[in-house]
Amino acid sequence: MTNKREQFVIDGLERINVIHKLLSEEEWKLSKLDDIDPIISGKTNLKFQNEYPDFSQFIENFPIPVHIIRCDFQKQEHIDFISLIYQRLR
């Protein structure tokens, strides 16, 4: 066993949860806001699924790319590299 400290960062977890919730069978309503597409703004997830079954199916089957970055948090250059990646992604 090593003395290395392991840490996990899951970026995008909130987005994945929203996709899961959008496709769920438990009804909930999206906020009616100007920055939400009018097609789904103020509608329930079940109404969206019923009105746009092809799009719902597309979302359900869309592959989500996952990148695993292994690093040693005891090395500053590894921490700097992870920080650089997140700066570029945002």
C-alpha cells in the first residue's frame, strides 16, 4: 500500500444529474426563464418526453466521453497541470 493520497474530481456531475432527471419518470417542472430554450422552458420533463420522443431518445443514447487523469497530488507540477486543464475547459 502506498502513502499517496487519492483524490477524485468529477467535473460535469451536475450536468449528468440534470440529464438523468430530464429522462426520469418522476415528474418535475423546468423553470420558466429567458435563458432556457422556449421549447422546454416552463414545461415538465414528462411533457418534454411526450412532445419530443425522438430528442429524448437521442439524449438517452448519446455517449458521454470520460477522461481519467491520474496524478500524484504530492507533486506540484501535477497539481499545476490539473489546474491548467480546468482553466482551458472553462
